[in-house]
Amino acid sequence: MRLRKKPGVREAMATYPKLVPLNGEEYKGKWNSFFGNDNPIHVELGTGKGNFITTLAEQNPDINYFGVELYEEVLIRAVKKAEAKELNNLSFLWINIQDIEKYFAPGEVDKFYLNFSDPWPKKRHARRRLTHSEFLTKYKGLLKPEGAIQLKTDNEGLFQFSLNQFAQELFLLKEITFDLHNSEYVEGNVMTEYEAKFVGQGMKIFRCIAAHPAQLAAKVEEQKSRTSV
Amino acid sequence: MRLRKKPGVREAMATYPKLVPLNGEEYKGKWNSFFGNDNPIHVELGTGKGNFITTLAEQNPDINYFGVELYEEVLIRAVKKAEAKELNNLSFLWINIQDIEKYFAPGEVDKFYLNFSDPWPKKRHARRRLTHSEFLTKYKGLLKPEGAIQLKTDNEGLFQFSLNQFAQELFLLKEITFDLHNSEYVEGNVMTEYEAKFVGQGMKIFRCIAAHPAQLAAKVEEQKSRTSV
């Protein structure tokens, strides 16, 4: 269900047809025609004010980026940021992440980013967490077999939950760090608005890579053939 | 290399032939004859003063326990604790964990416990950490396919390192918690001496289960057959 607090928001969004395609479902499986190239597609799930995704788009012109966001109050700020930078490899999907499969075809996405997602700490809200196995199953279907999810969070509970869910769903876990900004993985790290604030307060950032289960299956096969030789 | 600081320690240990078999290599693959039963074998790697393993042995008479410890100053305290309790399902191996394969045959061990192992925080000492992939390869060889390693530590760096190594070596990670004593997994938890002290100071305890890679391979197979049906 879309929340539309302010009248005229849809009209405002409609003034950016390239940055906020409102007919995204029509491009499912053919985003390459939308962008006019065959570049890889990276999707941030929950873009907020868009600092992360606009910076990445600026730094990597050969990758097409999507910022997925439901809340128009923050989305419009991301859109204006992107417009000011005149980026042509970035778009926003003003949708519920729940519906992500309506917008991308199987294997169409190279990478998902999950940045500082709502931790939904109460147990009865576990299914709303964006790393719940039901979500992971969706992402897995849309990712290329070579693809991966990158997760960053300041929330220990969400990180713990996510590691367990990734492992259970047979993603290949890599580069797990409990303190990104004091780790080797900080090189090239692009900060979100939240992250900059948290790091400024001396808080630790958790991060990991969860590679597509096909990569784990391949490693299992490789191991098997090595042992049987 | 065995450290022998005090003269007569070997002789002292030799006075407990059942509790500290000094000819452990001879029982490799036939510990059932040593214990006179076919009960499962659980091994704590680095037993220290032995509170954990003696308590477990007391609670579970149908499991045979080993405490592995190199340092005789602490080992002798564990031995005396076990002697006082008159346990016949517990023995100690006064050996270097490095040599563990000389004492157990492939598939002879049902469970390994790693409790508050030395974190060896310096990068150049990474290979000494008891969850380094070289150690994991040894444990894997000795574990039954249904077996698992249980890791507890207060050290964030070691926990982070261990999760990465377990994932890389294709163990199936389960029940990861960053705060054991405020988690559902605390039920039935037996504390080590360190743990009691740390918990008393309000410190958090990290814990996870790493099931034998055969269990991960089986899950991958199951997943494959489910998708292809």
C-alpha cells in the first residue's frame, strides 16, 4: 500500500520520468532498453535521502543504479540530489520493496544494497525485516548467480538476525566485519546519511557480503571433487 | 612442543591413568574400548581449569568427554576437580591442539567445544587462532558428518574472524548470537570460569554453532532437488 500524505506528490514525481519512472513494471526484464546500454544493475533497497546511491552513480558511470524507496518525503530529496548531479545511470523506484519482483526479472540484478534498514526489533515484526528469509528468497530470484547482497547496519540485533538468515538460506557469507570503519573493507566505502552521523558519534558499523547461493553450491561442488580425486 | 616447567609434573599426571591417559595415541580410533561403551565423544579444545567440561560430564553420563589442555598448571586443577567428582566419562589429553589428529580417528568426534580461546589479535599470529582454516580442516576431518563445533568467546575480533573462517570452510552456521546471556540459547548453557567472570562484569558473550560441512552440502542438494522438481 502506498502512503500518499501530500496531495500532488504523484504529479511532482511524474515531472521526473527518467529519474522516477512511474511505469516501472513495464520495464521488468528490459531495463537495458530504458538505460540504452547493457551495464550491470545495482539496486539499493531503502534509499532514503539518496546520498549513497547518487555518490555511487557518480563514481561508476558504467553501472546502472536504482534507489528503491516507499516514502516520498525522503525520496523527493534523493531525486533532487540526483537531478542536480545530472546523472543518467540512476533511477528511483517509488515502490514497496515487498513488490520488488514486479519490477525486475529473474537474474536481472547484479547487486543489492541494504543500508541501515529498519531493525524491527520486536519479534512479532521479524517478517518485516528486509533480511527475513521471505525477502531473501525474493532477492535470490532476481540476482544473477554471480551477484551478491551487501548489508550495512549499526544495529547489532538486525546484523545477528541477518547473518543467521543468510546462512539458513545458503548464501555464501564473506567479509563479515563488526567495525567497518576500523577494518580493511572501509576502502572505497560510500557512507549513507545515517552512517556519517553514527560514525561521527563513534558508533560501530556492521557489514557483510552475502553472495548468491549458487556461489556456495559451486564451492561445495568444488570441495567434493577435490576430496574425491 | 610440551612445556614442562615443574619437575615431576609428568609423574604427577601419571598418577591419574584414567583421567589423564599419557598414551592417548594408542587409543586413536578406539576410545570406546577405553571408556567401555559406544557413547558419543565430545571434546573441549582448551579446557583450562575444567569447570565447563566437568560440569557437562556430570550432567550427561551418556556422553564421553575430553578436555584438551597443554598447560599443566591449569590442567592439574581440572584433573583434581574431575577426580573429586568421581566421573568415569571424562578424560584429559595433555597435548597440543595442533596434534589433535594423532589422538582421534576420522569421524570419531561428535562435538568440539571452543571456549574463550586465545584471540591472538595480531594479524601475524592469525594462524594460531583455533578457528583458523588450518585448524578447522583438522576438526572437520575428525568430526562425524552429523557433528558440530560450538564456539563461545567474549572477543569480538575472534568471533568475527571465526564466522568468516567457518563460512569460507563451508561449515553450516547456526544460532549465531552476539549476547548469549540475553538470548534464547542461554538455556542449558554451562559457564566456563572466564565466562562467569565476564558475565559478572556485564560483558557480552558471542556464541555460534558451526555444523559439519556435510550438513551444508546436504542442504544444498535438498535445495537443488526442490528447485528442479
